[in-house]
Amino acid sequence: MTEQSPSRLPEPRIAPSVAPSTNSHLQIADVTKNFASQAVLKGVNLSVAKGGTTAIVGPSGSGKTTLLRLIAGFEHPATGSISLNGTKVAGDGVWLPAHRRQVGYVAQDGALFPHLTVGQNIAFGLDTAKLAGGRRGAAGRISELLEMVSLDAAMAKRRPHQLSGGQQQRVALARALAREPELMLLDEPFSALDAGLRVATRRAVAKVLNKAGVTTILVTHDQAEALSFADQVAVMRGGKLAQIGNPFVVYTRPPTAPPRNSWATPSSWTPGWKAHWPRAHWAEFPCAARLPRAGSS
Ligand SMILES: Nc1ncnc2c1ncn2[C@@H]1O[C@H](COP(=O)(O)OP(=O)(O)OP(=O)(O)O)[C@@H](O)[C@H]1O
Ligand SMILES: [Mg+2]
């Protein structure tokens, strides 16, 4: 990869307005959300292209999960609107319920049905009418999905409480993949996995989603994950998206010093980070994003 001086990179977009785009899958315009007297989202704007992959990073409590729940249709925005494929699904008096949005959601805690086995949890997401062999074909598809998330097919008979936290997370991923959604929302789906399994599972999931052209939003605290997974990174701070752009630009050109407890390691923000980061960090893992040309973002 040719090294490009960070000083020649374009300025990141800060809290951009949402420009209408024909290629846009998801459009969030000026969305706010309150819980009692607490303003949790304070005017969020975001556009995600069809088939695009966006990582949302930010400190704990900044509103990342709340934003995903609004997109999925589990919460109503107080003001503003959300559109999918150019059609408004929430806001301005419009409301499309979650089950009609073609959105897959892997919750931060997995949220498996405790009374169902692993197989039944995954089958819940399957459209058996679409499967070759109907209900009989479901068993094969469940095994395939379990393999995709590195779980043994024999696990299908267990119940969630008989699994570790990381195994439950992977079943939740398999269940969401089974639905073959157009838009996938992943809320820290790999957080309970150890480093090796995390990379392997992330690669397997990214491959499946890319192949199917699924638009994806991933919430993560892991810088390497954001860089290897996403073609756009959005930084959430205090209920607002403070910065949105190409991952390389976002990570090398923060608008201000990062907040405490942020997703970035302190060493990458010290005065020397601009000079060292591309060599020391960028080259360490394969990156989904490509360097933008000067003048673009
Ligand atoms: N249903 C709810 N009722 C009241 N307050 C809520 C509710 N859901 C979230 N909150 C509050 O909204 C704020 C944002 O929560 P959210 O879960 O979106 O943060 P987050 O960025 O996902 O954090 P984390 O990285 O820890 O998962 C927090 O202060 C939280 O306590
Ligand atoms: Mg969260």
C-alpha cells in the first residue's frame, strides 16, 4: 500500500447533514430520543449506502444501542425520521413495525429465547417456505448456520443456559443470519469471544454479509474491528454523531482530542500518533476501507 501523508488527507465530515442519495439504504434525519427527562439522542444524521458497512464507535452510554433499536423499530424517535430504501419507516406520523422492516438485529446480550433450544432459536429466523425440502431442509440449514459461526451442529439440541456467553452470542448471530435480512444491525456481536475466535467469526460473518450484499451497521469498541469491517466509521459522542467518514480519515484525523474511555487507545492519540499510526497500526490488520483520494471523504 502506498503511504499517504496524513496531512494531505481530506478533512473529515463533522455532523454532516443528510444529502438524499439514490444509492442510500438507510437515511436517518435529525433523530432525537428521550428516556424520561434524559435526552439520549440529540439530532442524529446518518446515511448508509446499499451494501455498505458502517461501524459505530463511541463511549459507553453515548447512545449507540438506542440508535440501533430505533433503526430496528423497537423504539420510536421523539423527532426526526428514519427511511429505508427511500421509504419513511418512522417519524412524521409514520410507523412501520419491526417485523416489516427486513432488518436483522443482534442485540448486545444476544437475547435468545430461553425456553427454546439452539436449533429452535435459529429456526425462528428461517423462512421454511423458501427452503428446499421445506421443514426437513431446516435441519441442514441450521447445521450450516452453526458451522458458519464455528459451533458444533450437536449444539442445536442445547438450551441457551447450557451455553457460554460467547456461544450464546454466536447463536444470536446465526439466528439473525437465518433471516437473510436486507439490513443487519450488529451490537458488539463479538465482544464475548476470545481474540482468535473473534477474528475468525468476524471474517466468516463479514464474508456471508458481503456475499449477500447485506447493508451492515456494527457497533464496536474495537478499533481493529471497525477498520477491518467497515467502509464508513461514525463516532457517537453524547447522543450525536460527532464524525462520519472513511475509517482511515476518522482514525487519523479526530476533530478534537477523544473523550475519556473512548474506543481509541490513548497511544494512538498522543502527539506522535499521526506519524506512527499508519505504519504501527494500519498495517497490522487487513482493512475493509481504502484510502480516499485527496478532496473526497
Ligand atoms: N429503556 C431505557 N430507559 C431509560 N434509559 C435508557 C433506556 N435505554 C437506554 N437508556 C439510557 O440511555 C443512555 C444511552 O444508552 P445506550 O444503551 O444507547 O448506550 P451505548 O452507547 O449503547 O452504551 P454501551 O457502549 O455501554 O453499550 C444511557 O444513559 C442509558 O442508561
Ligand atoms: Mg450498547
